[in-house]
Amino acid sequence: MKRTACTNSISLGTILFVTFATVIPLHAGEGIRITPDVVYGHKHGMALTFDVFQPEGGNGVGVLFMVSGGWYSRWAPPEQTMGLFQPLLGKGFTVFAVRHGSSPKYVVPEVVSDVRRSVRFIRLHAKRFGVDPERLGVCGASAGGHLSLVLATTSDAGDPSAKDEVLRVSDRVAAAVAYFPPTDLRPYVKEDSPYRVSFPALQFDPNQADEVSPLRHVSPDDPPALLIHGDNDTLVPIWHSEKMRDALKAHGVATELLTIKGAGHGFRGDDAKRGNAAWVAWFEKHLLNLETATLPAKQKTGGQ
């Protein structure tokens, strides 16, 4: 979630530029091949798309970035957004900037269905993008962090009987990084919650909240997950990440929580540098050194 519950109208896109702009140059660099608007599915007659950023001499690892703030997913020219991914691109990672069906038209369970499909599509076409289908990471901030953790904790092996070949593929990811993620949506979808007004994507049946709350689905086969959170965050309090860290540790899953002292919902200056360094180091540790043998799909109930 991205905006202060009732009064602040700043979007996640704005916050992410605040978060990283002091560290990363916001201009296209040399040696990066950009493939815009790859269609990974259709929804109500509209295309679901992502942009691909491929560095020359890449390391064969793909990272999906969830373009989501308050579960709004906005388009921008990829040349303008590439600076956000420069820390990863500079290390040879291929980045997929994934957009989903956006709030206020779509609610969280529908959004989750979209990002699941994006993983399946990229895995199916991994050779086309020059990445290892078993070394896919996922990351995002706030709502994007929530979606990253949903993918990390509730993947499935795909439906072998599906007519659509994309849906026959697993949506398993091998590592996750989540900045200030809401990990338990149950408090936010109650009928009297002000968040339901400020964030239309939360206006779904409260009985579905457990299904899309990653904290409720942690198990020993989850991939390694890094959490980055400010201890002065009043929009998504740090307890979301603390409880997620504790649950992952209790199940023996590799995890760390980087606490940014005094920071709120978004980082600047040295705080942003610390977050960026940890973000890249986590994927280097858990994706570059990952054995290429096929990882088992998590035996959980997923979705399309």
C-alpha cells in the first residue's frame, strides 16, 4: 500500500522514484536492450504487459519487479523507469517490469491472478529472454512487496489439464525481496477499515483475505526472502515484516529483515543506498549460486 490511509495521494511510482533517485541515474544506459510491452495475457479485452531490460553479457538470471503501489499499476516509458533497476542491470540481471490489472478496476485477488500468470509466462518463454527458468526472483515495494511475497509463499505447479499452455507452467520463484510489504491483509479489509476507502483494491470479500495474506502461508519450502522496512512506517507498520521474518525463520527458511532506523514508507539518501545494496546482494547470493536443477513447485493452492 502506498498512500496515507485517508489524506496522502502520493502513488507508489512517486515513492519509488523518491526512494531510488538519489542513488540511481534516471536515464537509459548503454548496453541495455529494452523490449517494451510484451503481452503475457489478456483481461476483459485488454493486454497484460511487462517491459524487459536485458543487459549485454547478462548472468542468465531473471528478476520480476512488481509495478504496483496501492495495487495501482501504471505505465511509463521504459526509458524513464530503467534507472530504478540499474543496481540489478549493472550486475547482469535481466529485469521484467510487470504490470497487472490495476486498482480501482480490479481487487487484490484478481491482481494476484495476473502476477501469477506473469511468472508462468516468463518461465515458459525463458529461453527467448535468455534466463534460466529455475532462477527467477521477484521483488517490489509496498503493494509490490505484498505481491512478491504472495508469489513466494503460495506458488503451485500449474494445471496440467489447462488448455492454455501458460497455465500448465509453475509460478514458482526462487528468491524474493520485499520493501515495506503488507503481509497480513485481514485488518485492512474489515468493513469499518478506512483502508478500504483509500485503497479500492481492498474492497473484496473479507473471507478471501487469508488467501492473499502471505503471512498465513509460510512453509518450509518457501524461497529465501529479504524484507526491508523502516521502523517509523505508519502506513505499513514494521510488524508486518517482523512477523513475516519470524514465521519464515520458524519454518527454517532463509530470511533477513533490514530495519531502516527512523525511516517511514520510502527511503532517501544513505537509507536508499543501504536498501539497494541489500536488494542486489540478496539476489546475487540466492540466485547466482543456485543449483540449476529443477526446483519442486510448492504444494499449495495457488491460482491463475
